[in-house]
Amino acid sequence: MTPRLVFDVAAGLAILFACVMVVHRHPVKSVLALVVSFFALAVTYVLLAAPLIAAVQVIVYAGAILVLFLFVLMLLNVPEEVRQTPDRPIHQALSAGAIVAFAAALLASLRAYGATRAAPSAELPPGDLAPVARLLFSDHFLSFEALSILLLAALVGSFVLARREESP
Amino acid sequence: MSASDVGMLALRVLAPVLVILIVLPMLQWVERRGAGLIQDRPGPNRVGPFGLLQPLADVVKFFMKEDLIPSHADRFLYVLAPGLATFAALTTFAVIPYGATLNIRGNPVPLVGADVSIGILYLFAVTSLSVYGIVLAGWSSNNKFSLIGGIRSSAQIISYELAMTTAAAGVILAAGSFRLTDVVAMQSGSWLSLPYRGWTVVPQLLGFVVFFVSAFAETNRLPFDLPEAEAELVAGYHTEYSAMKFAMFYMAEYINVVVASALMVTLYFGGWSFPGFHPTSLGGVVLSVLIFAVKTAFFVWIFMWVRWTLPRFRYDQLMRLGWKALLPLALLNLFWVAGLVLWNAL
Amino acid sequence: MTANGIPIGDVLLASGALFVIGLAGALLRRNAISIFLAIELMMNAANLAVLGYAAALHSLEGQIVVFFVIAIAAAEAAVGLAIFVALFRHTETIDVNQINLLKW
């Protein structure tokens, strides 16, 4: 069980369940497929020497954001998307074309540059949290504080948006 | 990694899980007899001496019952949900240290499933996944009582997780590490020295109270068992479940109680350590495991005691308590601990 | 160039594949919440690439960037879902093809 094998399996699972998410027409099942996909991504993060991010990924994404999605889906009781004749054929054709073109461009640029850029520098002990925390609260302290203000703004904003209007 | 290493690892991981699974039916007996004691009635006393074989009879009953799947349920998720609940509950135990370090032919073997650097974060990650079992059970049953139970549970668990994590952040701050073995090591020193190295509960009593109350909400136990409030929601999210699937939700609840108790012991009551006790020999290590078990059992009993003593909260009261009382208190505790750490008192 | 014995090519390929899948979901789905999920997936694809390079370059800055992206995604999800709830109250649907009026 080399790290590479584990990484490839986890990444494959993430891709597989991402496909399930896009293809499945039931929104609740889509959310669940994405949970599995994000969980597999967390495994790849551990292998890329970022256990803190892996934990944050599971706690924030799988544990909070996607639960919120499920919560809203249940609250609104969103029905399954019905398969219907495409009412905007041009839109869909253009979308499909754009996706294929983008994938081709991405693959081409990966082949050209992907694996050759940048050179490795000093070793870092994998999985140690203290250096990350030190960096976060020294060099990036201002961004961290700005982020807390952003979260506060989001909190107030979502409260205002979702509040039921008082009956006149 | 040799074969004996693999065997040792498997033993370290599986031993606590097996112990929990064996103790689980006993817990049910303790709860029912305890309920009898508190309510001044005998409780189950027909099967075996003191009703001791009652759990066994219940297990047989669960196996023999017909396993119903409602016709309008989403079959896949309906079957998946109880498994998910039990799985999330069982995997939490992997990072909790349950004994002192064992010495086998000069090799130190810490008695913990996996001593990872993100121990506490792992715990919160897995507990945050436990909500899926309940939410999916509620949704897939296609029953309004189940659905309301599932929605209540997701709101409740997200709300109380915040207070719980903030309270635990105080302990992390004091220990300077997410590693749970470090948290225990921090608490196994002297109670009189400065910096203080005794049980965390003394300097962080406020944090402990917040954590303790949140633990009840996270495990969906009375007085916070709104997701399955039988007076209004029949049985909440597991209304439609029967036989072994119901038993799995039942198991998940008890495992969560044990894990929450073990976590409280580890974070606030010194884990396996005891003042003036520094195990070196094999006997000492066994004693340390026993100390951990006794402390955990004490908190499990408190869970049951509270269940049969307090009435249920109303849902808006529950939310108000979580957001307006526990979260500010947890933040206050965090500031207090930060001050103590700053002035080298911790 | 490898990260922990994992070739950076593998990481980038996985990241690219996830991004394209997310793009396809965002363009082809009609349910607003599914589109939102696809956008979350695209963000995660980018995160994976950043972490891959961070590990290969032995840099910690990558982890900080991803940390911020996750926090911003949380804020985005809160506001986005609030918008959907408000939208659903007005129009009783979250199918983006049926939400075609600027003023109700």
C-alpha cells in the first residue's frame, strides 16, 4: 500500500462520486454523493501532508455546509428533477461544447506544463500542525481577521435574507 | 511492519470496540434498573437473577422481529441510515487513549487506537458525521414525524457542536496540542505547581459545564431528546424502524453516550491518570485502564441519572440555551484559559 | 516532481477531472441547489491542486490558502442557501429555468 496507490484510489472515488452527484436527479442523493466525494478528498489531503486541512474539510464541508444543504432541501421539500425535452437546446449544446473545449484545454496545458513547474525546497515534517498555525497567526493574521468579519457579514446577511417578512 | 506489529495494532484498535459492544447490552440493563430505582419500582426482574438476562432476551427479540420497510420509503437510504449512525459512533473511539503506555520488550505501546496529531479534530469530524444517520433516517422514512425529528436533530447538533467545540478549544489551548495523549499527559502532573498540571476541570469548570450540557444535546438524550420526543413525534426519526435496524439506532445512542463520557474523562478528568499514580509495571498499566473505565462508567451513570430526573426542554428553549447561554459561556471560558496560559498559570 | 511519493501529475489530473465535472454540473443542471453543489465541487478541485503543489514545494502557504477558501465557501453557502429559501418563498420553485422574472 504505497501512498500513491492510496491517493489514486481515493482520488478515483472522489471523481466517481462527483459524477454521481452531477448525474443523479434527486437533490438529496446528489448531496450525499458529494459528502462521499469530499470525504475521499479529505483522504487525499492527508496524503498530501495536510492533516489539518483534511480535518477542516470534514468538519466544515461534510459536517456543516452539506448538512445545511440537506436541511434546506428537506425544509423546501425540493422534488426530483423531471427529465423533460430540453427547452433550451442552444443553451445546452453550447454548454456541452464549452465543457468539452475546457476539458481539452486543461488536458493540453497539463501535458505541457503540469508536471515540470517549480522545484522542491527544504523538507517539512509531514502532519505537524504548529508551523501552519504559527504562519496563520503571524504572516496571515490580517487576512484571518478579515475573514472573521466576512463570516459575520455572511451571518447577518443570511439572517436578513431568510427572515420571513412581517405581515402588513 | 512485522506481523506482530500488525497484530498489536489490530488489538489496540479492536479491544475498546469489542469491550463497548460487550458492555452495551449491560448498559441497557443498568438504565432500566436505574430507572426503576429512581422511580421507586423494581424494573425488569423476570429474566434471570435481578433481570440480568433481560438484555439477552431483548437481543433475541430484535433478531426475531419482522424487518419492515415502508412502501413509500427510499429503500437504499432507509437501509443505509442505521448503519451510518452506528459506524460514526464506533469510529470515534479510535483516538481516545484508554490506558498508560505499555512496554513490550523495550517497545513503548501507547494504549490508544491511533495516536494522531489531529486527535481532537478527528473526533469532532466524525461526530459531525453522526448527524447524517439521523437526518437520512428521518428523510427516507417518508413520514412527517420522522422528517420533523430529522430536521430538529440536524439543527440541534449543528448548534450545540459550536458550543462543544469552543469549550474543548480551552483544553486544546492549555495542552498546546490536538493529540489526546498530550492532553492526558498534561493532566497527570502536580496539582499544586505553577503551571498547574492537575485535572483540567479545576481551572476550566465553566468549559466543562458547557461541554457536559452540549454532550447531552449531541447524543440526543433527555433533557434534549427533541428529535425523538415521544409525546409529540411518536418516536421521531426512528418511528418507522423495526427489528435490527431499530436496534442499531439504539446501539448508536448508547455508544455515543459511552464515547461522550470517555471524552469528558479524557478532556477534563485526566483520562487514565490519577493524582500521585505513575504506572510503570504491567500491573500499573492494567490499573490505569481500570481507572479510565471506572471514570467513564461514572459519567455514563450520570447520563442515565439525568434522563430519569429532568423533564424535556421545549424546542425554542433548547435553541435559546445553545446560542444565547452556552456559546457565550464557552467563549468566556476560552478567554479565561487564554489569560491563564498568557500568565503561565497553565 | 512528487509530493510524499505521489507524482504531481496524478494530483493535477484528479483536480482537473473534478473541476470539469463540477463545470458540467453547473452548466447542465436546472436545480439551483445542484448548481450550487457543483460550484462547491469546483472549489474543492482547485483546493486539491493547491495542496498538491504545496506538498511538492514543501510550502505551508498552500494550506493557509485552502483554509481561507474553505472558510469563504462556508460564508458563501450560508448566504446562497438563504437566497434560495427567500426565492422559494416567492416563486415556489428553485428550478433556474423558471426563475426568469426580474420583478415579481
